[in-house]
Amino acid sequence: MNKAKIRMRMSAHDAHYAGGLVDGSKMLQLFGDVATELLIQHDGDEGLFKAYDLVEFIRPVFSGDYIEAVGEIVEVGRTSRKMRFEAYKVVSNANIEGHESACDVIDPPQLVARASGTCVVPNRYQRKKGDLSGL
């Protein structure tokens, strides 16, 4: 089964709301990047994201937080690839006055968002056939 992950720090540029709150669409952007990697692994092509069928924002994300987004292909059709995604907060700002750069590792990581959706790779762009074992 194909899996992929990406980890990145949310910057002040990602903060869209008061208090440094990051817009939920940033999690969708990370999920899209994970989906692209999964399609490249599986088909040798970036494919296209067709639709999300579930999106849940579970906990807030703030600038300075490190987020790890993970995904996997859970079902393969002729051209469709159903995927599942989760995003975890793995590092958080400590918010200690006078120590603006203090951070804490979150152990265990906190689930902040999850989603599922479908991507497509037209047959003519499928350069390789992925490993279908375990699906």
C-alpha cells in the first residue's frame, strides 16, 4: 500500500486570523501535496484531485507549529485513487513570555485534521502500475 508524508512549519505568512491562527485551507494544501506524491509513486504522474468526500478540522493550528501530514491510497480503480489523510501537530510554540523561540515536542502528536477524497490519473498518463497488494 502506498503511503506518503510531509512535515512543515506553519509560518506567520500562513496565519490568517487573530492570534496567529492558521487557515484550515493550509491543511488541504498539505493533503494535496501528499496526494501528488502518492500518485507519482503509484502511477508516475501527478494526476488531478477530483473531490474531497470528508474534511474535518479537529484542533487549531498556529503559526510556529510543525505539522506532519500523512496519506495513503486505500482503493484503486481504473483511473481513480481513493485516499485518506491525517494531519498531526508534532511541535508547538511554548508561549513562554520572554522566550519567544521556546517550543515543545508534542508526544504523542495531536490529530488536527483529517480528510478523504478521490484523485484521478487518466489511463494515458499511467506510466507504471503501482503495487496493489494490501488494497
